[in-house]
Amino acid sequence: MKLKRIVAYSAVGLLLALFCSCVPKVTRVESDEGVDLSGFWNDTDSQQVAQKMIGDAFADQWIMEFIETSGRKPRLIIGPVLNKTEEHISTETFVKDLEKYLITSRKVVFVASKGQRAEIRSERSDQAINAKIGTAKSHGMELGADFMLHGQINSILDANKKAQLKYYQVELEVIDLESNRIVWMGQEKIKKVISRRRYKA
């Protein structure tokens, strides 16, 4: 009888120990604080690269040349940003970071994307039928973009038994939609060394 109790208590203790070891410890941090756990592309990389590259694009001469020639700010749209790496990267998050810095810069007129325009056109069609006269928004009043920003994310992995080197290269281009002329090209590079710790038994 005592043996059965000992076995039962031991089993319960083991289960409690396993449960406690599996419960994650969560620490809240500020959303703008840089945290890098794995060395993979993360939110900090996305925000920093977007901010740096938009700043570089607007510091270039192409934007001032357009303003001097046309007398207005350029209208810009974001095209696809391709993930050419072997890891999963949310390019949608990176595009949203680019959009944020484009809008807050006030240096261009940011035009809605292809998907967004389709939704808005559907809403205008619905308004034409159901909205009160004088409040429905008209078709054919959209602003056409002058330039498209698009690009890609590439990576190279180098590793040995002690460490890994992750190298990311982000390439963006601004293209004149009328002439297909590339008016700006930028690169931003990130290198991360991930050391592998050895635990002694």
C-alpha cells in the first residue's frame, strides 16, 4: 500500500515538474525596442531598413527634379517587394513600414495599391446605387501615380560549428511609370553573427 502511494506521489510530482518546465515566461517590452532572438529577419530589421531607405530615396535628386519640372509633389505607389531568401519573411509587414514612412514624410502623394483601389472602386459602385444623391463619390476621379517603388530581399547564410553569419541585402527601385526610367536605386545591408553556446553537463 505504501509502495503504491509512493509511486502515485512520484508520478504527480513528475507531472508537476514537467508542467512547470513547459509554462512559458512572458516579459512585455516596448513595441519599438529591438529584440533579436533567432537572428532571422524580424520587426526591428523591417522598421529600420524601411526608415533608412525611404530617407535615402528622398535625399536623392530625382524628387527635386520632378518638383521643379512639374510644380507639384510626385505621386507614388508601392509595387511588389519579393522575398528571395530561404526563410519566411512577411513582406506585407515591410511594405506597411515603407507606406508609413512615405506618408509621414509628406514629400510625396502616396497612391493606394492595386488591391486597395479594387476595394474602393467596389465601394464607389455600391454608392452609385445606394448612397444619397450628392454624397456618392464619382468614378474617374482617381489620381494616377507617377512613380512605382518596388524591390526584393535577398540573403546569404554562412556557418560553421561555432557560429552562423546571416547577411541580408534589401534592394529598392523607384521607376518612372511613363518612361520606365529607373530614377533611384538603393541598397541596405544587414549582417548578423549568431554564436552557438555549448552547455557543459
